[in-house]
Amino acid sequence: MMAIQETKYIWMNGSLVDWKEAQVHVLTHALHYGTGVFEGIRAYWRDGVVYVFRLQDHLRRFYNSAKTYFMEIPYSRDELSDAVVDLLKANAARENCYIRPIAYRAFKVIGLDPSKCPVHVAIAAFPFGKYLDIDKGVHCCVSAWRRIAVDALPPDAKACGNYVNSALAKMEALRNGFDEAIFLDSHGYVCEGTGENIFIARANILYTPPTSAAILEGITRDTVIQLAGDLGYRVQERIVTRNELYVCDEAFFTGTAAEITPITGVDHRPVGDGAIGPITRELQEAFFDVVTGKNERYKDWLTPIGLL
Ligand code: PMP
């Protein structure tokens, strides 16, 4: 975990405000009840340009998450995408960054219907390195906590409240000496990590749980499905069982923060022979070529911002 590194500005409700001014009232509805939605986006710095990865796809998911919760975001997608660009320019981001847009029910009423609370929007961007150990890989446990069920909290809407479930599993994993937790869904099938999707490889075929398995439809997951296809691998979205985590050849997480993180062990069993597998490495390489603008084919996924 990294401490947040302060930058100059945060975009808040239509303007750039000083980092220290970007505050909320203690009676903010979302603080009490989790009634906000957010995104996590990465931007990669290379040769005088910072490339925001799949900005439009992240914003699309942001508006969809808001729709689920009857939240009317008072800015258009174009306005928010301009806001991200303005913010990165204003902060003169000359390194890899994490971008965090959030829309939340602000302060007005107490009680559970947030409809009368205004929707406030903020975007922060700050330097960000590795989230998990992408070089050495991570040892995971299958969490004793189940992922939120699709008929309890929609896991495919990226709502703030969803993440108390993730925080429980993450704390459990770390306290038990693991690096990360893997959730099973309410049916007992492999679901996702606390903030990552999961893939396994068996006999050169990649498998990842389907959207019906209570996952967030990850943008990195989609990226990896496409890149793996380009590299000639078959990818199947299908139910994955807990035992397959123990007997697969390779496993890895995908996510904006996690990028492609090799899973080298699950529940004290090595994944494969415990070393990072060749498919995982090949995908990592392909992924970093794409996000840093070295692969012409996927230039459309990048929003380049010149900062020279
Ligand atoms: N699942 C969960 C629960 C997440 O929080 C994330 C991170 N947004 C992901 C999966 C991966 O999604 P993405 O690749 O779009 O970041």
C-alpha cells in the first residue's frame, strides 16, 4: 500500500481547487452510507507524454454505476474527460499517475433515501507506482468472506459501499500473512480479488469467471482478453472452481491498480511450480507496450497529453 502523494490541485464540482481545500462535510451522505460511485484510472508517462488508459471506457462505467443508484452526474462525459486532461496538465504530471473520479451524495438529509442530497463530483490524480508486486507475484488466500451477491449489491456497479466487503477480505488476508484475497461468489465459485479480476491458465487456455459470477466487469480484464487473443491464446469466460486455483498452471490478477499481477500461490499451495509462468509474462509485456503507447494497434485506447 502506498501513502497518497500530494499534488497541487483536485478538480471539484467544476473547478480546480487547491489540494488542501478539497474537503467534504462530516454529514456527507456517502460517508455514512456508502452512496457514491467511483473509478480508478491509470495514466502512464513516457517521453514527454502522459497516456491516460481507456479513459472513455472508465467514464462510461462511471455513468453506468451512477445510473444504478439514480445519481444524476451534473456534468457530461466530455466535460469530465476534459477535466481529467486539465487536471493532469495543471498538476504537471510527469510520472505514472492514478486518477480517481468520484461522484457522491453530499450533505442535505439524514436517512436512507439520498435523492435530495446533491451529487458532487471530484477528480484527484496523484503519482502511483505498483499496487501489488507485479515482479515477484503474490500469495493469496481464498477469503472466508463471500463476494457481495448480485441480488444484494450489484458488484458490476462500482459503488463506494461495495468496498467494505473488499476491505474485510483484504484485512483478513494481510493479517493471515497473505498478500491478497480471492473471493468466492455466493454460489461458491471463484469470483475476483478485492480490487482485481482473476484469470487462470490450464494447458495453454485462459479461463476467467463470467460476468454472472458477481464480478466487476474490469477494463483490464477486457484488455487482457483482447491481447491474449492477439497472441493466439484461447480465452474462455466460464465458471472457475476453487480447486482449479490449486491445480492450474498459472494464475494472475488484472486491474487498473494491479495491472497484471502474477499469483504464485493460493492457500499455501504453489501455483504451477510457484514461479511466474510464461503466459503471464508474455501478457505483462504486451500490456505495458499498449499502455505506454508502444503498440500502434491500440492507440485508440490512449488519451495522450503532451507535457513537454
Ligand atoms: N474487481 C474489482 C472489485 C475492482 O475494484 C476492480 C478495480 N476497478 C477490478 C475488478 C478491475 O477492474 P479494472 O480493470 O476496470 O480496473
